[in-house]
Amino acid sequence: MRNFTAGMDPNDKGMVIGNSEIIRNVHNSFAKAEPITYESKKATEKDDVFHFISYVPFHGRLYELDGL
């Protein structure tokens, strides 16, 4: 993917990533069927609690995109 999109601008790279069936399937395998869920149970130390975040450099600043 990196080699294929090396000469593309960010918009075209985004289109390639967004239209990639492999990436979409892997992403959806981690996603819950419901768009938003509210858990009534509080997490304990034994629970695996995580969400996805990404750090994106943009115009000299670093932005955090939080999955929550």
C-alpha cells in the first residue's frame, strides 16, 4: 500500500485506503455491530478496556484522533 500510494497526494491516499476491501474488512472485524453502546458494568482491572487512537501531523501540529 505504501509503495502504491507513494506519489499520491493525501486526498488520493485517503480514497485508496477508504476503498481498500482488505483494510475495511480488518477494521470491521474489530468494530461492534452497534454504532454506540453504553455498558452498565464498570470495568475492573481484569477487563481488557481499549479503544483506537491515531496521531496525525498536520501543518506543523500533531492532532490526536480518538476512537471514543
